[in-house]
Amino acid sequence: MYTASSFRLGEIMGITSHTIRKDISRLGQAGDENGYNIGLLKELIKKGLGFDKVRKACIAGLGRLGSAILNSGSFPGQQIRIAAGFDSNINRLETFSTDIPLFPAVKIPDIVRRDAIELGIITVPAASAQLTAERLIEGGVKGILNFAPVVIQNTAPDVFIRNFHVLDELRMLSVLVNMKEEAE
Amino acid sequence: MYTASSFRLGEIMGITSHTIRKDISRLGQAGDENGYNIGLLKELIKKGLGFDKVRKACIAGLGRLGSAILNSGSFPGQQIRIAAGFDSNINRLETFSTDIPLFPAVKIPDIVRRDAIELGIITVPAASAQLTAERLIEGGVKGILNFAPVVIQNTAPDVFIRNFHVLDELRMLSVLVNMKEEAE
DNA sequence: TAGATTGTTAATCGATTAACAATC
DNA sequence: TAGATTGTTAATCGATTAACAATC
């Protein structure tokens, strides 16, 4: 039987053993004085976090970033399945070769609703990000991961939105470096 | 003279006016009873956060994601400049057309040091992420943005590391959706 | 047993939010 | 002036860290 200690798990994840124990204990009991039972722990996490279901996601915007994500293997065997791609440029849709069904952007509400897609990934230019978000929400998504360098104004407060932008992350690092330099 | 209130700024950024005021006040004074003086505020942020310097960054791993970032216009006029790209596949380097100088991965330490590159973006496969990080650190980078689905073990504690992975973000959204469903 | 490790309660920390005097 | 808005102090909140009894 395989086991792992909170210390070892923390090492792998880059956090302390305290946090590991606290977080796991919230889900139930999976360990004893020999550490955590890996099989039991996996089950506990799967159940507790809802990873026993596979949720469908779609990608809106098939530019460089969007197609990079689309082609990243679609996360096989994971908790997420990419079920559709959208772009406003019809030509781009036609020249694309993938197993994932592609549609024009205006169809977002229809397809999202029809296929019960729950998560949306926004990789369109900043100018069309808000419209894209609204179409996704209209279709009924419950969560949005936004890569466009704009903060999405959430019209439906029960939809979770996470904003991520590469440049902002680099700026953040730059600020940390700068603060450190000034402290020296 | 253009002004903006903390309420309006918070609206744009999706946070409260309290946080805006608190954060800005840390940098100095930029407003009065008419709101913030935009020009003054920009100056204050630029100085306070070190955005008056441009820091160089490099991209290690020119697969789909890496080349998407490389080609994203190199953030013109921003606080960050992409100054080099690296890949372990020599063929890939040769077939690439870009203004940004490209080098084989083994040269990372040399080039980073030579060109005083301060930030590194890791877009290599998981298996080579740790090695890539070590090469970047060897060259002297001060911050790393890691897209590989592995937590980088930081051998140099004075280097800032931010881990980001698309699938994890989607999983996070999935968990939020799941918790909400269970609460209902 | 002795030593290692969990699960949980308490303490600490930092960030967000609230409240409000000061300003013009 | 009256109303709007900042800057700052105090209160709240949640997450991380510390500490330790219980377990085998």
C-alpha cells in the first residue's frame, strides 16, 4: 500500500505540511500514523472536489493562444473535456484540422446550451472579450477563464470568472524584483 | 485635466473603491476631493512600481504556447521586452521567422547572462521544466513565469517563481461550480 | 516502546472592507 | 455651502502557520 506524508506532499506542491494537513482534513480522513493512503486520498479528493464528473469546456477565439490550448491534447482522462471551439473568422474555422467541432462565434449561445458546456475559455482580442463573455453566459456557462487583457464585467454574478494575462504576470514579477532591489 | 474616482477605477478593475484607495495611498498622494489626477497617478505608479525601467524577458520552449507568447507583439511600449527565445530542437529554431533572436536551449545560461535578461518564461514540456528553470537561474534571472504543469523547485530562494497551468485553472473553476451546486 | 505522523485547535499574518475626519 | 472624494485608522475576514494531543 502506497503512502505519502504531508511533508512530502507539501514539498511537491511547494507549500508547507501544515497547509496540506489542514486542506485534506477538510475533505475527510485519509491518513494515519504512517501518512496518507494514496488510493484513499485520491478517492477523497475526487469525491470532495467533484472530479468524479467530467465537465465540458469550450474555447472562444482560435488565434495563436486559443489554438495552442485547443491542441494541447484536450486534457485526456482529466476532469475537463474541450467540447467545442469558436471563432468569428469563418475562413479560420475551415482551415483548421482537429477532432473538436468548430463553430462561428455567433453560435456560441446555441451550442453551449445544446451541448451543456459549463466552462468557457476566452482567447479573443481585448475588444471582443466582453461580448464573448456575454454570449458564453447567455448559453449558460458557469465559469469563465479569460485570457484577454480586459477585466470581464460580470453581468451574471453566479458565474465564476478568472482573469489571466501574461503581461500582467510578468509585470507582477517585475514589481517583486523591483521591490527587492529597493530593499537592498 | 483628467480625473477618475476610486469608485470608477474599482469598477474597471473589478475590485472595491476601498482597495483602490488603500493601494494607491501606499504609493503617495495623487488625488483630492475631485478624484485622482490621472497624469499624476500614472507617474506615481510608474515610479512606485519600477515601471520606468524596461526589463528583458526570454521564452524557453517554442512550442505552440511559447510561440504564441513570442508572437504576441512583444508587448510594445510596455515594461517588459522579449529579448530572446530558446528551444532544444534546432530545426524548430531554423524554421521560425521572427525579429527576436533565437538560441538552442543549452545556451540559456550564457545568453541570459550576456544580455542581462531578468525574467524567464517556461513553456517547455513538464519533463524538462526543472532543468530549464535551473538554466535560467544559472544565467541570473530574477523571476520565472512557469507554464509547465510542474511546480518548480526553487534552488535559489531569491528568485520569484509564479506557476500557471491552464488545466489547473479550469479545475479550480470546476471546483467552484461544484461547491456551488452542492450548496444548493 | 519510541518515533513518526495525522487531525485539530489556537495564534499569526496579510489583505479586504468599513468608517469617518479632513478637504475644497 | 453642500456634496463628493480622498487618505487613514479600525474592524473583519480568511488563509497560513504553529503547536500539540492522539494514534499505532
